[in-house]
Amino acid sequence: MSGVHKGGEDMVRQFTVGGDDDGVRLDRWFKRHLPQVGFATVSRWARTGQIRVDGKRADVDTRLTAGQLLRVPPGGDVRPGGPAKRVRKPLSEEEIELADSMVLTQDRAAIVLNKPPGLATQGGSGTHSHVDGLLDAYAAEGPRPRLVHRLDKDTSGVLLIARTPGSAAFFSKRFSGRSARKIYWALVVGVPSIDDGMIELPLAKQPGTGGEKMHVDEKEGQPAKTRYRVLDRAGNRAAWVELHPMTGRTHQLRVHMAAIGHPIVGDGKYGGQEAFLSGTISRKMHLHARRLIIDHPDGAPLDVTAPLPDHFANSLASLGFDEETGAELPEAPPAPGKDEQKRAAKAHAKQYRKERRGERRSRGGDAPARPRTGGKAPAKGSAKGSAKGPARPGGKAGAKPGSKPAGRAPARPKGPQRGR
């Protein structure tokens, strides 16, 4: 939004659609810039023609274009006695210092933080200190930045904040489309038997926990996939692993590692007492969002690495691990997005139709049948190969002269067969 024309709440207002609102729906524009105007009011204004875009009537689902002139009628504010507009409490000097200390890098589209362990991403019941409450520190000029993904309260590391509504939509699409590459470091109890593996276990909310805890659910769970690699080991006591979540389920990494018998050190929620090591190893959770690689609106990908928190770095040293040996996981092919899946499905359907047309032409043509070679068994593992009996009268293939008629071959079981 830009270029607000003169006029109070009791007068017609005019706004120029800003670049960050290019392509946004009309109702979303109101939610961003005039949140005090409810959806019912916006719908009524649109239905009665009181909202105009470049002089023309507009519906709630009309997509706006940067530079358009939006006419908004007077009124729509909360009436006396209704809920008061929420006023944010000014940040203290300590909160501003904390916000500044977390910044790894920033530009016009994004602010990348190194979130410390113990600080929640968003508020909740009994949670008053969180990253979302500190975002006003980054909004000296322009819109208030917004969250586009989350980290658990006790997980440290890279957290991306979008500066504008436009960049928030851009980054959110990359996270939901799985094109963003996230790499985590963790200390786990024991050592996985496979050094480089993939965990594929569906996850669901555990009943009776109010959605606060997840568990493996083969029947009702959502698909979840995690790639891991062992970077180093301390005998059989602990391992330093690199984790690459291929999906983004709640507590995915924590549940997956506990499910294979190697809970993350300090994660009592999923590992119980076995998740804690004796000696000088901290009881805090040892899960760190080490690196994030994601597309950027300006073109060049954003690639940020976050230093380890003190407790994690000290535990690595206590176990004899050298942080410099933590080479990054080799590049993995990104999961296909919706567009790629649609193109693949269309190509498959096209090829299938082409093959079917070829079969119909072959059956309907006058070309002689291709002679069949006898005595050759179908290839192993073939789901289509089957023995045929003697040719029927008038059939395409006939028996060899002088040969005895063959009996019908025993029927093969239906269904595909796996090759050895």
C-alpha cells in the first residue's frame, strides 16, 4: 500500500496498490492493511459496488496489480463497545538487544536469525517471550516482518523472517513446495548401524496429548521422510549426525531418531531418561538448524549457516568431535513440485495413448503376424510373460509341421512378479 489520499475514516479513502501487493486478492489486501474492516463488511461493499479498482467494480477474489487505484468507502471500523484494537507493548532495551544479536544477515526481502535454544518462535499458553514478539525491532520503517516457518522452542539455528508481505508469500511457497533445503546437526544417543540412511515413517498427533506430541502411525499418519548421515562417533556412546528433512512434519527429526533407537541428546519428550548422557554433556537438547538454502526474490539463492550454541559446541568438544569435519550432506534432488508432477502425468498419458494407437493399428492391419519362436521362456521378473497353448483355427500363429500338438500350459498366478 502506498499513496494514501487525504480523507478521514468518515470519508472515501483511496490507496495505490504497492509492489508487495501485486497479485494479492482484494480480501487479503484488506486483511493486511485495514484489518479492522471485517470480511463481511468487505463482501458487502464489493457486492454493492462501493469498492472500486481503477474506477471499476471489484469482487473479494479480484487479484490486484501494483499501481492500481483502490477506492474504499468510509466506515468499517469496530463499533463502540466492540473489541478494542490490539496495541503491541513497546519493546524494552533488553529485547531490542536480543533481537539485534540474533541477526545473521538481512536484505530488502529477508532477515535471517540464529535463534537461541529456549526461545519460542511464536507465543502460546504461558509463553510470553518469543521471536514473533520481537519482530517490531526490525520494523523501523515499512511493514512489520513476519514468520514464514518455525523452529521448536529448544531447537536452535537458522530462522528466516520475511520483511514484506510479498517476500513472505515468495518464501512460504518455497517452504511448502519443499524446494528449500534445510540441514540440521544433532547429537544422538548410541550409533546408528547404517552410516548414511533414509527414515520413512508416517507421523500423526498422539491421542491424549492435545496435539503436543507426535508418534509413528503406520495407518493414519502423514508421510514423513528424513535422510541422515553419521559424521563422527564417540565409541558406542553417542554419534554426531547430519539430518536432512525431506518433509516438514511437526517434531519430525526428533520422532524419527527416537523411533530408530537413537534419540537426540537432551530430548526427554521423545527419548525419556535414555536421552540424557552422564558426565559433562549438557541436558539441553542438541538439535541445531545448521544451514538453509532457499531461492531469493532477487535471483541468487540465499545460503546461510548458523554457528552452534555454546552447550552444543562444548558437548562436541567433550566427546572429541572436531566441528571442522562436519562436511555438508551431498546435494539431494529436490522433491518434484506440483507443476513438475502435472507435466510428468501429462507426458505419461500422452505416451500411453500413443502406444495404444500403435496397438490398434497393428491389430487392424493386413500385415502378416510375427512368427513366434518356440522353446524360449519369458524373462525372469516379467509380469506379462505367459505360456500359450496351440494356435486356434484361423489364428495368427500355427504349429510347426510335423510337431505334436501341445497341451495347454498351466496358468500363471495373476499379479506382478519380482525378479531375483
